[in-house]
Amino acid sequence: MKWDYKLALLGTLTCLPLMSCTRVSAKGDPAAADLIPVRVDRAVSQDVPLEISAVGNVQAINSVEVKSRIAGQIERVNFTEGQSVAKGQLLFTIDRQLLERQEVEQQAELERDMAIEQQARAVVARDAASQKQSESEAEIARKLGALGVISGQRMNQLVTTSDTASASLHSDQAAVEAAVGATKADRARIAQTQLQLSFTNIVAPIPGRAGAVMVNAGNMVRDNDTTLVTLLQLAPIQVTFGIPEQSLPEVRRLNTGGNLIVEVSNGNGPTFPGQLVFIDNTVDATTGTIRLKAVFPNTDSALWPGEFLNIRLRLQVEKARTLVPESAIQNGLNGKYVWLVRSGIVSVAPVTVQRSYQAPSGPAQAVIGSGISPGDTVVTKGQLRLTPGARISLLDTPRSTQ
């Protein structure tokens, strides 16, 4: 028994230092266990554009399907598909031999008819002189017949000769007119052939980028039939997009003071500014949207026909608005609120959120109407463990007030 007692006493004395050490460790930093780690950010004041976001589709302002205006065989393709071409640049050449032979034949016919016309005019000149003389002799015969100097038969012969010469002259003049008409028809046929010869050189009607070549040298084409190549004008270029019909009155009102600014981007890439140039005349009843068009310089061909882009239609710029990250906004029974940090202690601050704003880079921001001021620190992550009056530890550094 004595030895059992001594052993028990020894064990108790051995445990006492350990228990004492455990209590000291727990009391070394009693507040550390109460701190809740959170991320915070500061409310800032900055100018915020009032914008409408949408998705738009890039379209070429001008698109031309190049076709041949005459039938023939493609002799040469004078460009490379995918190449940028200038207005008036030669694209295709069609074989000219048949038309050139036709022009030579028509030129020969013109020269023949011109010779006939000259001959007819010479005949007219000769018959005109003869008719003048016959008419003078008939006039003298009439006077002499009236005086009884010559017989009536002789007078009638001379008058008949004058009438015959006059009819012959009219006939010759009609022949001249026919010859003139023939030469005019010859010249018209030659002009038509020369026009067709000009069509053998197919040129670009607009500046733009050439698509795939649909025919090769040696292929036969018919007039206004096969599309040889499609040209798209890339600079400037347009983007079409739709906005809700509720925004139409404001857009129309602000656009009367000058074309509104439209910005496009393809995600995380750069943004490109343009101008609103068209508002459609009717609302789409199936979607409740109205179609708009904006034009962009696109001098570097960054916008490509057919692609879809993010659209920002800037209506106006609101000055000195209070912004916080949207992750700071919480929803409660009484509305929206944020956790406000002062001296390491959080409290609930009810706020009114007017709208969201997505900057070209960075997280989405909430535009605050009331409840907090620029420079206030709010919790952006870790709100689930918070209660009013809780103490926090910071996991990041708030951004500086802008």
C-alpha cells in the first residue's frame, strides 16, 4: 500500500507541469482564435460610362460577287485569292480573238458603206445640177409657149424633163440617207463590239479583299452567270447588333446630339471605337429588340466579316460615382448590404445598387447610389462567417482610393 501511494503521488507531480504548459499556450494569444480571415477592397469614386452591352456581328459594308458580262474563255487570272485589291484593278482576262476578228469585219463594212455614201452624194450633186438646168429650161419654155414662140408639145417635153430630173434628185437624196443610216449602224455595231472587248478585262468594282477564286484559266464562262470571285470591303466595316426596345427612346434622344460611341472587343483583346450610324425603323416583335449598326475604320483589318463581338453602346458618362466590386454586395431580407470594416471590426451597411458596370479589364463593379462613401473598406470574400461586431484579419491590401 505504501508503495502504491508513492507511485500515485509521483505520477500526479509529473502531470502538473504539463497541464500548466497547456494552459499557458492557450492563453498566449486569446484573440487569435476569434479573428475571421477575409478579403477586402475599398470603395472608389470615378467617372462611369452609362452603357448598353450586346453581342454584334461584323458585316462588310460592300460585298460584290464579280461576274463576267460576256461569254468566253478565261485567259488569265491576274490576282491571288485572299489578296487585297484596289478599285479598278485587273482581276480576270477573257479571250479577245473572236471579238477582235468581229471588229475587223465590222470596220470593213463601215468603210464599204462610207464609200457607198460618198458615191450617193456625188450622184446627188450631179443630178442636182442637171435638175437645176432642166428647171430653168422648163421655165423659159413656159414663157415662150405663152408668147407662142414654141409649140405646146415642145414646152410640155421640157417641163416633163424638169419634173423627171427633180424626181431623180429626190431618189438620189433618199439613197444618200440610206447610206448614212448604214454607216451609223456600222458604227453602232463597232461600238458594241468595242464595249464587249472592254468587258474582256474584268476589274474590281470596289476596293476590298478577294475571296476564293471560283474559276481557273481555261474555264468557259457565260455572261452574268458564274460568280468568279467575291470581294468584301473591310475598311471601313460595320457591326450590327440589337438592343432592348426599352432603351430605344434614350438612344434616339442622345443620338440626335451626335453619333453615339460604340466599342467592340472579342473578349480579352483590345477594344475598337466606332460610331452609331443606323437605327432600324421597326422593333422585332419576336425578340423585343431593335437592330442598330455601327461603323468602324478597321484600318488594320482587326475586325473580320462574320465574327461575333462584344458590344458597348456608350450613352453618356456619369461623373464621380461610387464603385465597389460586385462580390461585396450581399442580399438580405431587407435588401442589399455590404460588410463595412472599421478598425478591424465589421458592421452591416445597407446600400442601394443602381446598376452593374463591367470595365474593359478587371472585375465587375457595382454602382452605389447610397449607403457607403468612397474610401470605405468593404469585405469582398469570406462573408459567410461574419456577424456584426466580428473582428477580422486581412488576407489582402485594399486598393487605394482613386
